[in-house]
Amino acid sequence: MDETLRRQRRVKIAATLGPASDNRKIIKDLFLAGADVFRLNLSHGTHSDIKRRFDIIRDIEAELDRPICIMADLQGPKLRCGHFKGGSTILAEGDDFCFDLDNTPGDSSRVCLPHIEIFEALDVGSKLLIDDGKIRLKVLSCEANQAKLRVLVGGVISDNKGVNVPDVVLPVAALSEKDRTDLEFVCRLGVDWLALSFVQRAKDIEEARKLVKGRAEILSKIEKPAAVEAFDSILEVSDGIMVARGDLGVELPVEAVPPIQKRLVSACRAKGKPVIVATQMMESMINAPVPTRAEVSDVAQAIYEGADVVMLSAESAAGLYPVEAVSTMNNVAVEVEKDPIHRQVLESARTPGKRGVSDAITVAAREIAETTNVKAICCFTHSGTTALLACRERPRVPIIALTPKIGIARRLTLNWGLHCVVTEEVERFKMAVVSAARAARENGFASNKDKIVVIAGVPFNVPGSTNILRVAPVNEKSIFDGEID
């Protein structure tokens, strides 16, 4: 593998693909600039568009001999109002307005809201937000087929504008019929992670998991107040989390979002599950070649908190400077991770893991690496468990995740600090050490004069059985001459 492809940072970068990044050259340039994960947004584009982008990524992966993670992001149910006479109307503060189930075009007094489940959930005093919160309404009374409202914040309301109901749990499944079709399509395609929208409770993930059938890892998007309230139970049944700050900022006061982000990232780190911080990270780069200083600070804060991934959305999907956005985010990450305070923050936020052999082995690997001149921790893994435990420790030295399974390598690529290498199947620990030494050398992590820590589970191919640790020379001759049994 070309050593120049080795990242000089531990946090990962996700880039959303779209019209601005829709050909092989740009997608390859995005990867070379620093994108580790590509997000395919099912809210936009046809299945043929998604498949074409997927195939391009896999072709680049084969060319560069480097596992690339692909995440598909489901749209989720969209709650929208109906049509208006003339396409729009103006609501003034203090006006009365009505949502109902009548398909007749609306006016300044009423419009159709074709979601009976909303009427079932509303209470007097509930808030409704239109067009990402630009218009705000309060429920005065509610019946089975209509809700009478008072305009708190007015403005222009037009056809099919989105409706948010922040302060109630809606009896709406996280998966619409479109989502179910999309889910099956992307799972058959072979995506590595599936991002689930409109999550409100743990049951939403459990329903999705039955449909996924182990073909992808499930990432729960936290974008609703109900999900924040039920976060502990949602985290328990999720493989990873995305903090979707844009949507959270619509349904919650904007000042509540930063502490929520910090709390969610901390909880994910404690559980050893990956967390993505997303939305509006470098929003100004949609139209400008450089971000604002505030945006740079925002990205840096997520990295200081220990997030696994920072994500670009419209910046790389529809912006004028997609490659520059990735390159800038990469440069910010490299600079932040050089800061001694970054390391201090990571280590002060470290929490004890479960008390078992696997946890003890990975803690020992980190401590040995940090108190001796070991160059890397090499994890030989079949299921990914060993690498995830090592990643949870946030060690100072690089982590190389070795696996004979390309699918596992791709999934693990999303996690903080993991440099994933596909290696041959082994049956003896000595051969795992040989593979680890070769990977450390070929990927520029160590030379023949150096040593590495190797951890694995023996017997191999038993998930969660991490039980062996060895400090080993990188020189293969030393291994075969008997230094490693």
C-alpha cells in the first residue's frame, strides 16, 4: 500500500456525495484529500445514481488497495403541509390558522396536513414548526381531523413545507415505505453502514435491524428531542450514533445543542461505539473557498471531544468547493491533534470499560504502548471487536486493524484511529504477528528496528475473545528465529 495514503490524524472525515461530487475524478480527489467515509444520501437521487456512485467508490478502493467505508443515509418519514391557492400565503403573528385533512388548496386561514397521526398526538399548547422553524404555531385545540392554531412567528408559508412537532413523541414509524425499499436496495448493494432517520425510541432501531439482517451496521441519527430523552436506550441497541445538529437546532433551542453534543459524544465514547458529529460544520464553504473562523472552531471542538467522525453534508455534495472542504477539514484535524491539550482532553474523558479479559488486554496494550517505545498497536480481528476495544482506549500510538474480511475492514474504517488492512487468514498466533509486522512496515508505521504490540483472540474466529497480547519485533526474521512462539 502507498504510504502516502496513511492519514496523519485519528479522527475520520465523512463526505456526502451529490451533484458537486458525481464523477470518478472528484470522488477520488475527495478520498485523496482526506475523506475516509462516503455518505450516500437517499433523500436525493435515484437508485441508479446511488449505484453509480457506489460502484465508483469500490473501483477507487480496488485501485488504491485501501478499504473505504460507505454509509447510506435513509430519508425517514417527511411530514409536510399541503398545497395553497397560488402556491403560498402569508401568516401574521397573532393570526388563527387551522391544519386539517381536507385536500382542498389552502389559504391564510387553513391548509391540509395529510398526517392523521399528528392530530392523534397533539395536545393543547403543543408547538408546530414550519419550514425549519421559520414559522411557529401553538395548538389552541385539537380534534381527530383538525387542529386550531395561533401564529407565534409569522412569515410566508408555501406548498409542501416541512412540519416539525418538537414536543411530542409521534406515533410514526422511523421507516416509511420509501425507506424500506431503499434499505433493501442499499443492503443488497453492499453498503457498510445504514443511517436511520427520525429515530424516537429504541424500538425504531430494533425494527430496522430485523430488515437489515446483519448486512450493515446501524447508525442512529439523533435529530429529535424524543431521541435525546431516550438516548441511553437508543445507544444500547445501536452500532453507532450521528449527532444531527441541524435538525436538533430546529426542534430545540439552539443554545441547547452544544451541551447535548458533548453529552452524546461522551456517552458513545464510554460505550465504545462510534459517533459522528454532523451538519453545518463548514456551511460557508458551499459558496466560499475558505470557512469562517467560527466553523473551524466548531470542527475543532468536535475533535477535542473525541468524536470518531466529523461530517460534511452540502459542502461536498452541492458546494462549489467540495475537495477544498475536505482538505480544509483534514488540515484542521491534523493541527488540533498536534495540540497537547487535545491529548489531555481525550485522556481525562477516558472511562473504565467492563471488567473482563478483553477489556484488560486492550487497556494493557495501550499502557504498554504509552510507556515503552512501541510504534503501534496491531489488532487481529474477525468480527471487529478487538479493534473497537482498542479504539475505545484512544491510545497515543496508531492502531492497525488487521482482518481477513474486507467487509469488516470497511466497517471499521469509520472508527477513530483505526488504519484498516485486509490480510490473509491465519490459524496460528505467530502468523498473526507476521501479518501485523508486515502491515506496520509496509504502511509506514514502523521499521525493522521497531517493536509493535499485537493483540488477538485465540482461537481465531471467535467474536469477543480477545485474550492474548505480545510485544513483537517488526523484523520478520526475528519472529521466525524464535523470538515469537
